[in-house]
Amino acid sequence: MAGRIRQSDVEEVKSRTNIADIIGEYVSLKSAGVGSMKGLCPFHDERSPSFNVRPGVGFYHCFGCGESGDVYSFLQKMDHVSFTEAVERLAGRIGYELHYEDGGQASDHGNRARLLAANQAAAEFFAEQLLQPIAEVGRRFLGERGFDAEAAKRFGVGFAPKSWDALTKHLRGRGFSTEELAAAGLVSQGDRGVYDRFRGRLVWPIRDVTGQTVGFGARRLLDDDNGPKYLNTPETAIYHKAQVLYGLDLAKRDISRSQRVVVVEGYTDVMACHLAGVTTAIATCGTAFGVDHIKVLRRVLGDDSGVGEVVFTFDGDEAGQKAAMRAFAEEQRFAAQTFVAVAPDGLDPCDLRLARGDHAVRTLVDTKVPMFEFVLRQIVARYDLDTVEGRVSALRQSAPVVAEIRDPALRPGYSRELARMLGMDLGEVGRAVKAATSRSRSGERDRGQGERRAPGEGGQTGGQADAAARPFSIAELPNDPSTRLEREVLQAMLQYPGSAEPALLAHAVEARFENPSLAVVRDGVAAALAGGVEAITVDRVIAQVPAPFASIVQQLAVLPVPQRNEAAIAGWVRGVLSSLVDRELLRQKVELMGRLTRLAGEDRASYEMLQRAIVEIDRERVALRAE
């Protein structure tokens, strides 16, 4: 277990980081008023910008799709890293040393950094070697598959010299120890001592989703190489083949934007797809596509709506068909729709591009067929449909596939398709599917109904889930003057608390709010103010309010203020706070006047006391307006 980073360090790194600088690397930001920036949202497609960033408070919010958060959540969502990794990345960016609560994890992080540095240095070494005369065999291999020097550079392809310790000597010269090289999986230990793991091979750097090199895949080239066709980095502290997808660092943005991912089988297939314009292609690294890969892809896809697409490409041979069936076994872990793309002549994307050009690769993906249809055809093809026994056996095996389809509206159509494939009566097929569906549901209950459901299914109906998931937008607030005033007061408190006079701020947080949602945020500000004006930060207010109101706080914190320059901010802050206090004093005056009327002179002392209180309120209102 990784140690927990000290909260003081988390806050310090955040305070030293300009959120606009980080987001600006992904989004073109322009000024949108005092202290506010705006750009096209990176989380959804839009024509006009609705993505707001407020560097002064360290938060962003998109008023189009509802995404919001701080610099850490931005990195988590954009680069699909954990919170700890986001903090560590930003700390490394500013050269800040982190401390961990268990007292010993900081050194572990240092080891991780050294392993990453060793892999990066190795990647640079391999890339340089590809340009040398000794790498002619590697360049010829690439050229024969349609990849030029520019393509090799784009994907970082390199060459490992046929040498016992060329890489080892090079990296030792760069200050890396033998222990570090072994821990990174770059060297092996034999009877003759330490030697380079990769020798005489073409090498692809394998990068994690953030673009850091964590390992390598190496292709055999020489006839006297008795090793496997592909040799990968072994499991290390930073490389876990079941969780890494080749090309994901290059494809992640287009995957997120298009909500489509294309899963191919090899490094050259990924290269061919990207060069042909299919920039969402990725591949596993020396292992079958599995559950952990799906978890990674689902985060990148934002796979919770069911509108995404996962397209698997497989070779047309028997091994490819088996791979397709293995993928189908995990298909329901996706909320996205799954498809299969197989070239008519069985060519993989690399060979297809070489034989027929880029357009053929794009066409292969565009002419995909649904995974269920592909699997049904594979099952039916195993049986002799000319016999009754063959047709019945095929039905028994294929009916559960139709029963597994998540969308019940699709099942009748696939039942008809299956009946056509088998040459059987639709009623008979329908009964078999219905029976398989009943067995499937019974099995779900026996397993506790949790194992195969798609994410986002918490027992709610679709409409309930949508309503619960849809974020509240402050654009939905009433546009009457009173609500607008309350909204601007909260903007002033959250964005410019230091610009308000402490006494006026204290009076304002005690004022009654008419809008119930804004009243909860006001209570959060009041709770934070107990620690002093400097304690009014967005993070602390969010910590005070109930979870459903956190988004409202974030929206108010980034909503542009109606001022054109910094000089006018102080006046605006005082103006809106004074107006709120004035409204509160008026309300108090009306209440006192009502009580005064009800007394009707019965209690002279109380009557005079109320009169004095009303006079005092009028005096306060006059003073408030005069300042």
C-alpha cells in the first residue's frame, strides 16, 4: 500500500501551482473578465466555450457538461491517474519534496522515479542506435512494413544492439546502478554475470497513460536469436502487463473525445492504424486482453453512458477467433457497445495498410459488426446445420448469447437473426432465448446480482439514475433580483473574501437567504469564517457543505464576476454585501413594525423599545448606503 501524502504537502503543492498553466497545456484559454479564463471544454464537444477557469481560487467548471474540480481532479480526469499520482506529478514539476504519513514511502517514490528515469534513458539509447549502421536489419524490417524514419520517431521505436552489455555500460555511465537496472527489467542475471535483456532486436517503448516509459517490447530479427518472437519487460514495480496498453498515451484524448477505442493485436498494428488515421488504436503487451485492461479503458472512455464503442480487430485465423471469444467472455464489463472488425482476407491492420493503403484500414474499422453477431456466427459455424441434431445443438449454445444482450430491445432482432442462421422456426428460437434469459437471471441472483452488471447500475431505473447523475447548474436558478443578489454575494465571498470588510462580511453571512440551495452554501461560508477570513477557501467551504452542494460551490467559485478590471472589484464586493445586509435590515424592520402594531399601546415600555430598535435599524441603513 502506498503511504498517504501529508495533507499539508497536498495543500502546499496546490497553492504553488497555477491551475491555468496546467489546464493551458490541454486547452487554449482566453481572458473572460477579471480573474477568469475560458476555453472549449476538453470533456465534451462544444462550438462556443463554456469551460471556465478561475486561477485565483484554483478551480474550473464547465457550464455546458457540469465537469468541475481543482488542478488534481483535472489531471485525474484528463490523464487518468490516481490522486496520489497527480500530486506527485505536480510536486515533481515544481521541485517540491513530498512527505508521507507512514514515514517510509517517500523513498519508495524515489525508487519509482529512478526506475522511470532508467527506462527513459534506455528508450533514448535505443532510438539513437536505430540510426546507426548496426541497425540496418531493424530499419529494413520497418521499411518492409511501410514505416519510415518519421514513423519510427513518432512511436519511439529503437534498436537494441547485438551486444552483451552495451545498454548496461551506457546506463551505468549515466549514474544508474546495476540494482536499479535489474529492478527496471533492463538487464538479466546469468552464469556470466549481468547482461542486457534486449539484444539484436527492434524495440518499442511501452508507456503508461501519462506518457512515461515503463517497459519495452522487443521483436526478434536475427536468425541466430533463439528467444521468443516478442520479448517484453518482465513484471516490475512500474510495469504490469495486465494493466498497460500500448499506444494509450497517444490515443487517450481521441478515445475520450470520440468515445471509441480500437483494440488491435500488435505494436505494428497500432502504428499502422494511427498512421492511417485511426488514432484511437491500442494493443495489449504480450498478454491476452483482460479485466484489468477493461478497467483502464473504461476510465479513458468515460464508459458509463452506453454510447461508446469498443472495436476489436482480430486475425482471421483460428487464434484470432479464439481471441474474439475470450474478449466476448468479458464483453459485459463494458457499458459501451462492442464490435468486431475482421478483414475479409484475414489481414491484420499492418498488412492491410501495406497491401491496400490507409483507406482500407479506416474502412475495416468502419465496417465493423456487432460483437454478438460475430460470436453467433462463430458458434453456429461449428455445427452441421443439415441435421436436426446439429441445429438443436447450435441453438442450445447460441441462445444464451442472445439472452446475455444487455439491451432487451435488441434481443428480438437477434432472435430473428439466429433463427435465420439456423433455418429454424422463430417461435422455437424465442422460447430457447427466453429460457436462457430466465436461467441467466437466476444465476445473477445466486451471485448477488453484482458481478456482471455494467457500471452505474445502483439499483435505480434508467430515468432515476439519469436524474441523480445530472449535475445541478446555477444557470437553473431563478433570475429574479433577490436570487441574483444572493448568487453574487456568494461569488464575492468565495472569490474575493479578502476584499470585504470583516464586520460587513460577518453581518452578510448572518443574513437570511431566500433560495434554499444558496442558503446551504451561505451556511458553509459561515462555518468556514469561524476560522477567520483567511479560512474562506473553496476547499474548506466544500468540506462544510453536504456532498450534493459541492458542485454549486465550485460553480460559484469560477463564475465570472460582472466587473471589467481589478480596481472595480473592491467596490463591487462591498456593493453586493451591503445590498444583502440592507435587505436583511429591511426585513428586520418590517418584523419589528408588525410587532409594534400588534402591541397597540398595551405595553408602553415594550412599545418604546421597539421604536428605538426601528430607529437604530434606519440609522444603520443610512450609514450603510452612505459609505
